[in-house]
Amino acid sequence: TFIMIGAITAAVAVKKGDNFTVRYQGLGSVSGRFV
């Protein structure tokens, strides 16, 4: 089972123009900016 809690939390917490970084244990991280 693969649960992306980090991605869900980030998607809810961010606003336009915010930077975000999502880290997954053992999978590295994903970062970017909402525009």
C-alpha cells in the first residue's frame, strides 16, 4: 500500500505563488512552485 500523505497535505496547505517540497521516505523529494 502506497499512501501519499505528504502530497495530500501539501496540496491542501499551499496557495498560489507558494513554493512546496514533498519528501517521500526512500523515494527522494519533489519540489516546485504553484503559479
